[in-house]
Amino acid sequence: MGKIILTGDRPTGRLHVGHYVGSLRRRVELQNSGEYDEIYIMIADAQALTDNADNPAKIRNNILEVALDYLACGLDPEKSNLFIQSQIPQLCELSFYYMNLVTVSRLQRNPTVKAEIQLRNFETSIPVGFFTYPISQAADITAFQATTVPVGEDQLPMLEQTKEIVRKFNAVYGETLVEPDVLLPDSEICRRLPGTDGKAKMSKSLGNCIYLSEEPQEIRKKIMSMFTDPGHLKITDPGKIEGNTVFAYLDAFCRPQHFQQYLPEYANLEELKAHYQRGGLGDVKVKKFLNAIIQEELEPIRARRKAYEQNLDYVYEVLREGSRRAKEKAQETLEKVRASMRIDYFADRALIREYQNRS
Ligand code: TRP
């Protein structure tokens, strides 16, 4: 059996550095490792509609935003199938059968769903589609027979749910579906990069995200006003690293060679942190260092994005072709599922034979 990746994002906005260190950067590495036989990257528009039913234009407009961000980061259509979830009707059919394998109380216990219900004030009026999206996510993953799902930590409960469905399906109908492994970012900080204001959640409405497509001056402004240690008033004061957003971002982005390049008086991040904690190192100096690093990382991404923006017909064709291939794969899986469930009535005349031999 081959190694297959499936992952994706909801198209509710442009992608930001949290997506980048939490998943995008890793995907590109996995893609280029050559270790995977098939890679599917999904723009999860149908899932995004589960809590945006009244605003389809928002989802529609963000499909190309996300596709542009994908290509800009280095996802290569020659190696990865980029596709749009709603164009794969097989996913709905799989979800429909999986729904019979999951209880309402199991869905109610899903921590991600619980948190999202709170976040959206859905307590009294949860759309059924939203409530059941962990099941459709299991369909997304299993339809492609994914062995590996690279995601952020917030998606762990979805993967748990998927594995349960796979086990249950295979136990009831015979070995059919592949149980996927989750691949989390290797460092704690990349799993949950805070917003520039230090808040745990990055969100458009809080204005605390650095977008991949953001212009250099904007990035600089956001970094120079980042949340640090509120107790670090004078340069000579000792500073705290814990809860200090600038150091969190350095943990996620800084590599040893950045010191030689931008801050040669320190050998590595440990030395920089030690100096900050001792006192005598100002926030502005650390922020300028971080700015240099992030600008270097995002500059080629922004440039590639601009090039693709000039060629939207190409991006459109990439999505069309990716969706076509994804649909083929999902159809293959659906046929296996129907055969295992023995609802492939017209594949042979067994329906009649079994009726005649019934006891
Ligand atoms: N739930 C994911 C998110 O909110 C998007 C998603 C949908 C996904 N289906 C998936 C991720 C399958 C990984 C695998 O970003």
C-alpha cells in the first residue's frame, strides 16, 4: 500500500503565519521529500459552509485566496492534487453511511466541536451540518485512503473520530478503510503560535494575524507592536520569555544562520534569551531581528503569490484538474465501500441468488 497524504483548510480567509508554521511549511517539505505516492490538499468549502450557510459569497471568494497561498508556499500541482471539497460528491455519500456508525453523544463530546459551538454562540441553535462535520471529515480522509494527515493540534479530536469510524466500519463490514496517522508539527510552539497581541487565538476580527500575502511595511508594523513582557519597562530590567510573543515567533522561525546574518553578537537563540532574562536587552532590538527573519521568509512567498495573481486562469485549471483526479480516487474508494457493505446490488446477480437460497 502506498503512502498517501490528505489535508486541507477551510476557505474563510487568507492564510497566515499560524497556518504556515502549523502545517503549510511541513506540507511542502513532505511533498518535496518524495516519500509520498499521492498527495491531496483540499480546500474545505463544504465544511466552511457548515457555519457560514448564509454567506456563501465569503467562502466562494476565499477559494482562490487559499489556492494562491498554497501555490505561493510551494505546493506544486505536479506533485500535489489541489482540489475543492464540494466538487467531490462521493464525500457526501461516504458521510451518509458513516453517520450510522457514530452516536449523537459521541459527537457532543468532541472537544473541537464543543469549543467551536461556544466560540460561535451556537449553544441553542447548532446547525446539524456543523454538528456532524467530524463525520464528513472522516469521509474526507478515508475517501483518499490517506495514511498520513498533517494538521495542527486543534484537529486531533477529528482524527480520533476518524480512527473510530474506520475501526467500526472495518469491524462491521470487513477490512476496507485505512486508519490514518496524524502528523503534528514537531515543536510545541508551531502547534499553537499566538496572535501578535499574545492572545492564543489568531483571528481576522482581532487583527492579530500576519498574513502570508501581507506587505512588508504592514508586517513590520505588526511585529514592532507585538506583545512582549509588560514588566520589561526599561532596557536594564530583566525580561520574561514565557508568554512573550516575540520569543514565541523566534522559536517558530529562527534558525542558527540568522544570527550570523542579522545579529552576529549572539551565537544562538539561547544566548539571546539569556541576555533578555538577565536584563540589558531591549524589545526593539529583538523585534527588529524577528522582523528581518520574517521578512526574509515571506518575501519569496509574496513574490510567487503576485506572479500567480497575474495568472488566475492557471490557478483555476490547477483546481479543476486536481478536483478531477480527487474525484476519481474518491470514486474508487466509494466502490470498495459499497462492495463491503454489499449495497453494490447491480455489480452481479448475487441479490437474486441469495434471495432464492434464503432459508
Ligand atoms: N477542519 C480543518 C480546518 O478547520 C479542515 C479540514 C476539513 C481537514 N477536512 C479535513 C483537515 C481533512 C484535514 C483533513 O482547518
